[in-house]
Amino acid sequence: MKNLGIYLMAAMLTISLTLSAQDNNENKMQGNRQGQPRGMQMSAQQRAENLSKQLSLTAEQTQKVQALYEKQDAKRVQQREEFGKQRKKMRQMQNKEREEFRAIREKEMNEQDAELEGIIGKEKMDQYKAAREQRRQRMEQRMNNRPQGMRQRGTQPM
């Protein structure tokens, strides 16, 4: 009988903890204290009205605060656009650098191949190139068979 009581208490504790954790997650998903959905910003007017209520501002002060908030919002939008352009420019620069690196690497490989061909001869070099191409194709196949999230940067659009 004592064991049954202990088991029931443990079960009730587990259930109550689970329910309180779920309630906490729902509150986070629903939004902030002002009832705003998560991720949405209050308008300049709403923020000015809230500040006016908090600090008992006059109508003139509230209008000035609202104008200030609108100015700040416009500046923030402009900054986001500029940052987006800069991010895009950085990606393009990375792509350009990547292409330059590939060109340098390809040139080095051609020089190495020419030197190797001088050592092993044309016939063995053709065999070597065929084996290298088969390795490249197998690697490419393995890369294409991987789950989408695990593919290398080269297969994802920029």
C-alpha cells in the first residue's frame, strides 16, 4: 500500500511538471507581455502611447516621442537594406575569390600533370587520369546521395 502511494505521488509530480513545461512553451510562442505576437514590433505610435502612460507625458511630448520613434524606425529599415546589400556583396566577393582559387589550383594541377607525364609517360598518364576521373565521379555520387542538409557548400545556391 505504501509503495502504491509513492508511485502515485511520483506520477502526479511527473504529470504536473510536464504540464507546466508545456504551458511555459505556449506562453513563449504566443508573444510578449503586451500581447504582441512574437517577432512583431509595436508601431511608433503604440510605443509612444506606452511611454506616455508610463511617464505621464503631455500630448506635445507624446507627439515628439512618436516622431522620434518614426525617425528611428525609418533609419533602422534603411540600415537593414544596407546590411542586406553588404551581405550580398560579401557573398559575391567570396564566390569571386573561390573562382580565383579554383583557377590557380587548376593551373597547378595542369603543371603537376605535365611534370608527372614527363616521368611516367603518356600511356600511364592516361590511365592515371582515367582513375582520377572515376574517383571524382564516385565522390560526386556519394555527395549527391547524402541527405540535403549534409551536402557541401558547393551544392547549395548562394
